[in-house]
Amino acid sequence: MKVKGKRILVVDDELSIQRALRRNLSISGYDVLVADNGRQAVEMARQHQPDLILLDLCLPGEFDGLEVCRQLRQSVQIPIIVLSALSEEKQKVQALDLGADDYLTKPFSNDELQARVRACLRRANAAEMGNGELLGQPEILSSEDGYLLMNVVKRQVRAGEQDVRLTPTEFELLRQLMLYAGKVLTHRSLLRAVWGPEYGEEADYLRVYVRQLRLKVEMEPSRPRYILTEPGIGYVFRGNVEMQNF
């Protein structure tokens, strides 16, 4: 994927990290903006509409990284990769729950960061392009009882009589599950299909996103009817799915 013209907003109050990220990302062809605190980050994100945000959780002032995620997800779907020294699963789950797309624990290598950035931009680009990468695949996916309906081309989902708004990651996760309805998809296969080939061990991501999906599309999220867990293995969409091709 070409990165020329892709703009990344770095949000971190440590000058050394700002400089390192700006240098490495600029060498790779990205246009880099920097914010020192959460309030500035929200303002710059809304003003400059970057293609991706690299966000530290521990920020000075009234807006920490979690609050930045909360504020931005009210109005924009800019991909967010959290960069944090906090490695506990609780912090990861909080960040992902609030709309972060990825979570990278400090310290990390430049190669790993660059791979995560490319993967995140690739997912966002696929969502914007819509049809381009989906030619020859089903346009409409519908549960056998008609309760869940997905229009892949228009990127619309309906649960019962309600239109459901999904993030690009949630949409692709549901699409994968419905495409392979009745088949157990392992954690690794889902991570690679949805997040990209750079992933495979981040089962905590799946737990968060599956929970969010259930809250949005299941009639009783605590007693899911469609998206079922296969303990220690992965997830399965129960029942048949009717498909209409292009």
C-alpha cells in the first residue's frame, strides 16, 4: 500500500518518543503531526482529519488517552493505535472498548510499529474503497430467519427492524463470521482475516469485539443466538446464511 500523503497524528507528551516516531514515520513517507496532550489531540484530529492516530494513554491534563478515544469515537472513525507502557489486559480491554483499533505495549520495535500502522491503514482503506476488493463475493448476507441482514456493498447492517452502526473492524468481523456460517473459525484465522497477517495471538481483541458485536446485533447479548463461542478455539455463526452474489 502506498503511504504517500497519508497523515499520522502522534499523541505523546515525551519529547524523545515524539522525535523518534516523527523521524521513523517521516522516513517511511508519512506526513506526521504531533500533539502533546489529549485536548490538543482531539482538536487536531477534528481539524486535520489524519488517516491514523498513534495515542499514548498516560497524557497530562484532563484528557487521558482513554478520554481521547471516547471523545473522538463520538464523531469520527479515524483508526487509533494505542502505544502504552501499561501492559495489563484491563487497560487493553478499556482502550479497545472505547474504540481503539490496536494496542502496542512499550517498548516496541520500529518494524513492529510500522507493520501495525500498515495493517491499520489497509483495513481503513478497504472500508473506504467498498466494492474494490469484494468483487465476486456475496453482496447480501442474511441469517436464515431474516433477523440479521448485511449489505456488503453499502456497508449496512440491520438487526430486526433496526439499522445497526458498526465500526469497520466490527463490520468485517461479522462479515467473516456470516460468510463461514456453521464453521468454527479459530482465533488465529479470524485475527488474520480481520486485522491482517501481522496478527494471530491477540485473542483479547476478539473477546472485546465479539462482545461489542453481540451488544449491537443480538436480541439478548448475554444469551447469544447467532455469534457463539467455542471455548479455547474461536467463534462460530450458528445456522445457515443466505447469500446473494453480484
